[in-house]
Amino acid sequence: MIRVSSIKGGVGKSVIATNLSVALKQEGYNVLLVDADFSNPCVGIYLGMESVNRGFQDVVKGKADPAEVIIAHTPSGVKVLIQVITGEQMQMTEEEAGATNKLLRSLDYDFVIVDTQPGIQWSAALDSYDEALIVTLPTEASCVSAIRLLEHYRKANVKTSIVVNRFTNEEFDLSIDDIEKICEEKVISVLSEDDNVRVAVSQSTPVYMFNSGSPFSVGVRNLAALLASRIEQPSKPSNPTPQ
Ligand SMILES: Nc1ncnc2c1ncn2[C@@H]1O[C@H](COP(=O)(O)OP(=O)(O)OP(=O)(O)O)[C@@H](O)[C@H]1O
Ligand SMILES: [Mg+2]
């Protein structure tokens, strides 16, 4: 079970969680994508599944078994637990978060990819995660936020990996070396700034399906391959080369 996280908002968590799930599915894995962002849920919008009216909230509040409300994203085959967008913002206690994580983890999936809301969340509900991907932009402000999240996860004994999104390799971006030095953590994936992402979002289609050869999609494929190699061969080294 992997959480996709950041302190700063808008860095690309939902796009990455969605496309990573599709890439893993296309590699033959059984994948559950969970929208656990109860401040600005958007997995349903990104996948064209906004009309779904039951999902994560019902599982958290004990009103439904996961099997009753998990549905397939038909074009990709990814199973999805949607966060239904309602007028009132959902509240979840730490106990509910912990119980929900344990329940999700007990399901029969190769990967459970959890899209989260920005910010620092509880520690006690983190022990179900095998890994937290921390998404950062190649900017100092974003990296400073990533460091705070890294420290939080380290205290909670959660394995962390940094994913750099919207990388342009232009001189005003931090280099990957700079980011690794600032964060004192290896960057496992570099995802390019890519107009195809915005076009795909506007069409409610994962860019991985819209254009599997686009720079962002190629980066996501490499990230999926790396995560897959960890469950197949846990000691395989990572490849942080920009795509
Ligand atoms: N690599 C990229 N290239 C171009 N645009 C991108 C890229 N990644 C994300 N975006 C754009 O950035 C916007 C925000 O992405 P996304 O919703 O995934 O961020 P988020 O971190 O989940 O935000 P929030 O913190 O609100 O949940 C999207 O509209 C998407 O089109
Ligand atoms: Mg999001």
C-alpha cells in the first residue's frame, strides 16, 4: 500500500496516483486506486467517474463494505474507491483512518495506491503503508515542504521516496542533484512538465491512456516498473534518470 503525498497542494499527486495506477494495471498487476483526499477530491473527475455516488466515505463511516463500493474504471481496468464530492467536507478521525487503512490493506490487491490531501496527517494511521511517495516540484519552496514531510514519515517509520514532478531541466529549476542534497533523500522518479497532462485532464482521461509515449507517461512507466520490481525483487536499485 503506497500513499502519494505532499505538504504543498497542486504538485501533481492526483495525476501521479491516477496514472501510476493505470501503468501498474497495464503491467498486469491488480490495482486499487483510493481517493483519500477529503478536502479536494478529484480522482473521480480525472477518470470521468464523477457520477459515482458511493465510495470512500461509506467505507470510512462503516456504511459499506469495500467490495460494495469499489468500481472498475472500465477503460483501464483499475479498481477505484472514489471520494464522492458533496456539499459538506468529510471529517475522518485518526481511529477511522487507521481502521480504514487496515481494511484496505487486507484486500486482495497487488498495489493499493492512495491519493491524499496536501498537508501533514496523523502518525498512527501511517503504519499500514509500505511506502510514501513524496511529490515535489523542482523548486526550493516545494523541497522545503518535502523535507518537513520526510521528517514526519521518518518519525513514523514509514519508508519514503521522492518523486519530482513538472521537471523542465531549465536553469531556474533545481537540478536533481540539488534536490537530493537539500532533501538528503534519493529521487526515485523524475516526471516531466508535459502539456499532454493538462489536455488529458481536460478530457477526463489518464494521460497514460491518452498518450502512452508522452514524456510524463514514459516517466510514470519507469516509476511503475521500479515499484513493481520492489515487490518482485526487493533489492533492485532505482533509476533516477530524467525522462
Ligand atoms: N507533469 C505535469 N505537466 C503538466 N501539468 C501537470 C503535471 N502534473 C500536474 N499537472 C497539472 O497540475 C494540476 C494539478 O495536479 P493535481 O490535481 O494532480 O495536483 P494535486 O497535488 O493532487 O493537488 P491537490 O493538492 O489539490 O490535491 C492538474 O491540473 C494537472 O493538469
Ligand atoms: Mg489531489
